[in-house]
Amino acid sequence: MSQPTKWSQFGTLITVFFFWGFVAASNDILIPVFKKAFNLSQAQSQIVSLAFYVAYTVGSLIYFGISKLIGNDVLNKIGYKNGIVLGLIISAIGTLLFYPAANNASFTLMITGLFIVGLGFSLQQIAANPLAIVIGDPKTGSQRLNLGGGVNNFGTTIGPLIVSFAIFGSVSSGSTEASIESVKTPYLILGLAFILVAIFFKFSSVPNKIDLEEVANEEAESKEKVLHRPTPFSYPQLVLGMIAIFVYVGVEVSTASNLPEYMKQHLNIDTANIAPFVSLYWASLMMGRWTGAVGAFDVSAGAKKILNFLMPYLAFGVFLIVNAIAQHDITMFYVYGLVIIVMIAGDIMSKGSPARMLLIFSSLGIIALIIGMLTSGMVSVFAFTSVGLFCSTLWPCIFTLGVAGLGKHTNQGSSLLIMMIMGGGIISYIQGVVASDDILGIQNSYIVGVVCFAYMAFYAVKAKSILKAQGIDYDVKVSGGH
């Protein structure tokens, strides 16, 4: 019998999803600020993304290494809730480095601070993603991850606006210059927030221990087909899923982090005025994830159909409201409401299946990037921005397919998937390199993202057949939830 979602525990858990988004999207504002202040090339400016996302890999390797050393999985030993608390404290330590870094105008210290914040996030993610899947029926786990992702993208939507306001002041002030000094205050406040949430988590009802063997048995149609292999690397759905996470985070981050430079070169828009476009990109992920999360709610099929149309426009409304409050001109964004229809159609066609959704949205992502490369002006900007819509639900799709059937290896499988978040930094850097005028140029550099989406489309088809052989068929199970 399927267990209902424990909403009070899940409500607490998704607070950390908010922080991951807030900081990740704020990096897109730091990149052009650091580029100008430290006189960096486009490739060098992407070191901001590289340091932050490689921290996830280092954190996962440390996790994996300690687990091997003590002969027990770290989270099984210290507990899931305690793991998230420890991760929040590590991230808080990273934000403290922004104070001496700003005072000494040190790019190295700034990058080190971001790296430590990312280290803390890696531990939080290793614990929080499996928790989101098991706080309820594992069959609707990907939809709960979508809901967590929707909260994450509320953070990504307001993060660039708040950080941009903290650095540049209001748009009406006309400031386009940012001093490194102005960066420290928002990050110190963020560190204080990490500490407060860590205390809140410690005394919450979020479970510290979960039974992952039981989850594996529940996922499979036949318990005889559940694989009990010696290491997580023995599961092809995980190994191929690691590459899929690498390229997914890569295209998601590189599309946004190279957007300010594209708009500066091709549309002559100042860094101080780019925040609403970065905000729209990350809000696009929120629109898709709010839509994808509908299946996690226990409501009638008719109500779900209405919510499928309502949720993305509700998220779009949040984007418009926060930008109006920030005194940005929002009239140019109204036309984006038409682009959202494409994403809704893709969501309906997926019927809630993670494999089918991954295939459809990867294909739409390829089309969006090609349109962006072949057009100009605001058409190209909105095409690149719409990549956010099509990336929106891919993380939970890949994560759910990657850890399906792993049983006792789920935590280590989760840490290996989190390790591949480094794709966000590495692929951003690769795109930054090929974006130079003597190679491809900034607009044609988005071909890097096309290659990423092509691999994800392949994984969608391959993972489905691998899992079917193991007695796990999400088409049968998840479609019943839509």
C-alpha cells in the first residue's frame, strides 16, 4: 500500500532547496561584477561557476572516501537530519570568508568562500534528495523532487534581484558600478540564515534514519528482480545517470552564466540591467517544476489538469511581481506567457513518466538553443531563457531513474550523482572558452548545450530499457499519478 506524503516533514526539508537556488543564481550576478572588478576574460569569469560546482564533486568524494574508511555509509551513521545540519554549518563558514575577501579585494578568497559554501551544499544534497523520495510513496518521489525544485527556483528567481539590489542599489538610482566591498554584506546575512535554519532543522521532525532496502523492494514489481549487487557502480542506470547529471547541470548553469555576456555584446545591455533576465531564466525553472510537482498532490484527475495550466502561470506571476517590486520594466516579458504553453504541452505529453519527460524536454531544449543561435534581439534572448523551462524537471527525472533499485547503495549512488554537479562549472568554463571571438563567438558557443541535451535524450531511452529488465517500470506507475 502506498504511503501518503508527510507534508510537515517535507515542508521543513525544502527550506534547504531554497538556499541552493538562491546562491546558485546569485553567482550569475557575481560573474559580471568580478569580471569587471578583477579585469577577467570571459573564460576566467566562469571560474566563479567552476569553483562553486566543483565543490560538489570534492564534497561527494570526501563523503565517499569517509564511508569507505569507516566501513559504513556516513549518513547511515550520523543520520540524515544531522547531515543536513552539518552541511548548513559548513556553508555558513564559507560565507564568513566574504568579509576578509572584500576588505582585501581578493578574488582567490572570494572563490574559496564560494567553494566552501558549495562543500556544505553537497552534503545537504546527498541527504535531502533521498529524503524527499522516501517522505511518502517512492513512486511519486520524482514529483516531490519537482516540488522541492520549485522552491529551489523561488530562491533562484529572487536571488539575483536581491543580490543585484544589495550590490548596485535600486535601478532608479542609475548605478552600474559595483565595488567588491558591496558584495560582503549580502553573504554575511546569508551565513546567519544558514545558522538559523540549522538550529530549526535540528529540532524538527525530519527523520534521521530511513530504510532504503524497503524502498527498493517497494519500487520493483517483482522482489525477485531486485538486484543486490556489490557496489553502486554495478548498476548501469546509475553510471549512465552520472553522465546525465553532469551534462544536465552543465547546460542549465552555462546557459544562464553566459547570458549576461551575450546580452552585453549583442544587445548592449549593462550588467546592472541584466538581473531581470537572469531572474526570468531561473523563474522558468520554477514554472516547470511547479507544473511537474502537481502529481505529488492527492487531488482528483480533473483538478490536476486545471493545476497543470494554473501552476506555471502562478510562478510566472511571482516573477512579474518580484520584478515590479524591484522597479524593473516588466512589459517586455508578457510575451513569454506564450512560450510557457510549449512547456505545458510537453508536460501533458510526458504523462508523469520520468523517462518520457526527459526525452521530450531534452528535445525541446535542443530546439530552443538552435533558435537562440539562429535569431537575434529579444527573440534569441527569450529562446535562450526558455532553456530554463525545458531544464526544469530534468534533475528529478535523472535522479529518480539513476537511484531506482539501488537499495542499500542509494546513499552512495546519491553522492555519486551529486558529485557530477561539477558539470555546472566545467561546461560553463568550456562554453566560456569557445565563446571567444577567435573560436565560435558567444552566440554560437551555445552549441555546447545542444550536445548536452542530445546525451540526455539518449539516457532517457537507455535508462527505461535498463530498469525494465530489473522489474522497474515507471511508465506503469507514475502515469497513474497524473
